[in-house]
Amino acid sequence: IFEAIKSKNIPALSRLLYDHFSYRSPAEDPVNKEDFLKMIAAFPVKIVALWGEELRVNVFADTAIVTGIQLCKTRDNEGAEEVSAVNFSDVFVLRHGRWMLALAHTTDLPEVPEKYRVENRADN
């Protein structure tokens, strides 16, 4: 999912999302699958890197919940880079032998945690 978002591979991302997918964040209206795909396709800056930290998975029969911190490094048209971080909870459902993302919920963090700042990463 991270790679499909990073590369704006909408067909691949669409295959990973449940038909009744919903994206939610505080103080925003829920976004359905079609609008989420449009939002990713229209993202105004280049996503240089997108990754997860502190990932935890809990599986309950045909439902799985993944939590963690998502970090995103972007670059605008002038070359300025920015790193953002969100806490996320993703709910996956098992349908026809495939895990599909049914609900994504994010909350922006006020700043990138120190240990995940790009300048502190060995692969920077």
C-alpha cells in the first residue's frame, strides 16, 4: 500500500482497497474509495519516501487491525523537502482469500518523533 501510494499507482492501490473502503481523519468528512484514489492521484507534491514504523498487527478471524506511525517525505516543485508523521489504524478484511484495506484512520502528529527524523536515519 505504501509503495502504491508513493508511486501513485492507482490501479494497484484500487485492487488493495475494499469496495466500501473509508478514509477518516479528525475534523474531516469520511472519504470513500473513489475519492481517496482521486486524492492520491492529485497529491500536489512528489512523495520521495513513505514508510511505517512501530507497526503492530492484531488478527481476529477475518479482520486484521494494523497500527503504527506513517512517515512521508515529500519534495515540492522548488526542491524543498518536508517530512510529516501520522498515527494510523488500518482495518483489513479477508475477502476471497485476499486481505483488503476497509478502513484507514489517521491523526497528524504535531512533529516527527526524534528517532524517525530523516536526518537521523541511516538510509538517508
